Amino acid sequence: MTDSSASLPDPLSEPAGMREQYVTDGLAEAELPAGPMEQFARWFKEAVSATGAVHEPNAMIVSTVDAEGRPSSRTVLLKGFDERGFVFFTNYDSRKARELAGNAAVSLLFPWHPVARQVIVSGTAERVGREETVAYFRTRPHGSQLGAWASAQSAVLTSREELDRAYADLAARYPEGEQVPVPPNWGGFRVTPRTVEFWQGRRNRLHDRLRYVRTPDGKGWRVERLSP
Ligand SMILES: Cc1cc2nc3c(=O)[nH]c(=O)nc-3n(C[C@H](O)[C@H](O)[C@H](O)COP(=O)(O)O)c2cc1C
């Protein structure tokens, strides 16, 4: 948790003076499970149950790189995780998806500021199977299903009206209660982690940073402690 009593300056005029003292219990090697997904499950559960402190704990920042090596980031929602990795859904023609098609390297960052934690994943992304996409699409609200069709994600629009018109046309074609087909250019990515860092804020900037790194045989994990 954080103690903001020390941060008095007006943040609008003096962001350099904004600082929080992180007064949390630490994270020790001895308490870590064998693999990072189990540790992620523990922290995710705690972020979810931190009495509403972490807004949308499943929101994560996904960073990709283009063919020139220029990075780009955006927020997406984590929609599943298990031993295989982390899953999110998006438009396969979007900037992020096009960049992943050219270079599967990806970074995920969960910014859980209210509990002074972050989780940073480095790995590779690949598309999930079509059945997995269809199963998830069916759980989305009708309006979100239409939205997935209406938006040529990342493309330049001439106006807001163009988007609203596209949505209205689709809503007329598929009224509430009618099944919306899954857009062919929409689906999931699964991020297979290569490293997963668990960052716990501590006093005096002496944070705990424990990073799982996949062993060369790809089967196990080792943990290393990074200097804060
Ligand atoms: C809280 C939040 C959650 C979001 N979740 C998703 C998501 O799950 N999938 C998605 O494609 N875009 C999501 N977005 C929109 C993306 O941030 C982004 O604008 C969009 O995916 C286009 O990114 P791109 O042009 O870099 O590919 C979300 C945005 C926010 C702020």
C-alpha cells in the first residue's frame, strides 16, 4: 500500500515533487511457487480482492515493435491465463496485430499502482485457435460484438459519423437477440512468457524485483533478483 502523506506539492505545477512511500511487506524468494503463472494467479487474486483499490486489474499494457524497431503500446484486457500464458482479444488488422505478425516479440505490463506492484512479462504472441475465439466472442455483450464488426481498428476515420453509421447499419442488420457472426479478422492472442518479473514497491526505493526466467530446455524456471 502507499502512503501519500509525504507528497504535498501541487502535482500540476510540480510533478517532480510527487512521490509516494511504499509501505508494503516484501516479496521473498522462499515464498515463490515453482512457476510464474502460479505466482501471477496469487497476485491477480490479491489485486482483484484489494477492496476495489485496483481498478480493472485485468487491464494490461501491451507493447509491440514495428519493422523499423519502433515500439508502440496500448492497454488491452486480459481475458484468460493458465500455464500456457496470457490471452487477450483484438482486431487482427490492428496495428498491434500487424506488428505481431512481423515480430512476435511482446511485452505485457500490469500496472497495479494502488498495491505498489507491477508484473512485467516478456515473451512471444501467437494467435489462439478459432474455437477459442468463437467461444469468447459468444460471451461478449451484443453491442461489443457489433462494435468488433463496425471498427476497422487502427485505420484512420474521416469522421465520428462514419463509425456511428457503420454501427447503426450493423445494429439494423443484427438486432438484439440475433446471433452476430464472429468477424474473420478478430480474435485472440496468447502470450507465452519467456520472463515474468514481479515487482513489489518497498520503502526508500529498495523494491523487491523477482524475475522468473525460462530455463534453456524450455521446461522449467529459475528466479533471479534484480536491483531496484
Ligand atoms: C481499459 C482499456 C481496455 C482495452 N481493452 C482492449 C482490448 O481488450 N482489446 C483491444 O483490441 N483494444 C482494447 N482497448 C483499446 C486499445 O487500447 C487500443 O486503442 C486498440 O486496441 C487499438 O490499438 P492499436 O491501434 O495500437 O492496435 C482498451 C483500452 C482501454 C483503455
